Amino acid sequence: MPWTVLAQTLACTAGLTLALVLALWLLSIALRDISIIDMAFSGLIAGLLLAAYWLTGSSGAIPGLIIFLVLIWALRMSVYLVHRNWGHGEDPRYTRLRQWVEPGWPFHRLALRQVFLLQGTVIWVLTLPQQIAMVTGGQADIGALAAAGTALWCLGFYFETVGDWQLSRFKADPTRRGQVLNTGLWRYTRHPNYFGELCQWWGLFVIALEAPWAWCGFIGPVVYSWLVINVTGQATLDKKLSREKPGYAEYIRRTSGLIPRPPRGA
């Protein structure tokens, strides 16, 4: 295990992540829009792993497969988020954050701590297994774990892509305003996009397990799953939609929260 190379790589990617989120924080002050961190999230991850790939001079099937799948994920996610958010102003979550403290630098410091540095930390921790694989996986071959991880990633990519497409079409139809999307993939899970996102990152973790010591980064997908389910994603959105949509409570009763399954009977 090249511990020195690993330590240097992790230190460099941590410094790069810090520099990028600080730059985005300064840009958000100029634009008065914290939402840019959401649009940049996938690009930051792709950039971090490309930097690790370059710093380590990675070669071999496992690092190459990881980079290939991450770039596909990041490209689709970036296009979707920019198309969805560009020109629509700041996300209401961040607008409410502005009410916590006085405007100006008190708020800017809060945004730096609560949004930019936090997301930067999540990005770095999430990608730990893949960063380790860049250092140790040069000689690893495509085996059963890589095949299983790729299959899981493909399943997740399908659910996230199709789920986002179905949601976009639903929101674009003015006759469906105030209604609950309960068709397509949304018939089997209330959050096919979150299910797909987690499948992709657990798939990337399984692929990374082909490389020695990559399992030491297991905290990455564990923390990310906890955040998506309990903090930033499923639980928060369910509470919000339950307040806004009269039929959402019944939808919750009938439909799985995350893992797809047939809806419960009436």
C-alpha cells in the first residue's frame, strides 16, 4: 500500500475542494445566489476525481471504469440541474437561510459554514473509496465486484434519469398543478431519483472494492445515504409536500419511501 502517495493525494484533493468551494462562495456573494453550489455539485465531484486520477498517474481498468461512470453521472446531473435551476432565482431553502442572521457579512459567514464548507466536506468524504482506488487499483482487474457494481450503477442511472424526466414532464403540465405524481416509476417509490442516486454511488463503491484498501472509504456512501434519506432529501421533501399537496399523505401510505415495490392496497 503506497501510504505516502495516498496521503499526498488526499491532501491535494482536500485542498482543491476547499479552493473550489471558496471560489463558489465568493461568486455567490457577487450573484446573491447560493444555489450555484447545487448546480456545481456534480462538476466538483468529477473535477476532484479527475484530479486524483491525474495526480496518481492512474492507469488500469478499475480507475478508468470509475472515471468513465462518474463523468457520465456528472454530465447528466449538471445538464439537468442547470436546465432546472438557471434563471429561476435562489432556491427557497437558501432564501429562508438569509432570515437567520443580519444581511451582509454575518450572512456570508453563515453561508460559508452551513452550505459551502459543508458541501465541500460531503464531496470529499463521498469520494474517498474512489480516491483510494485511484492510488491502489492500477493493477486491479475487472472482476465480479466491478461487474456487480456496474450493474447497480446502471440500475441507479436508469431510475434517476427516467425519474427526473417523468417529474419534469409532470411539472410542465399546468393541468397537474397541485396534484401528486404517482405514475411511472413514481408509482413504485416516492423518490426514484434519490433511489437512483444512491444506487449509483453504492455501485461505484462496490467497483472500488476491487482495489486494495478501498473499503476503508466506506464512510463515504454511508454518510451520503444518511444525508439523502434523513436530511437533504427524502424526509425533508416528504414533509414539505405533505403540507402543500392534500393527496400526499395517502401517497405516503401507499407508496414506498425509497426502495421500489408495488403500492400497498387501498
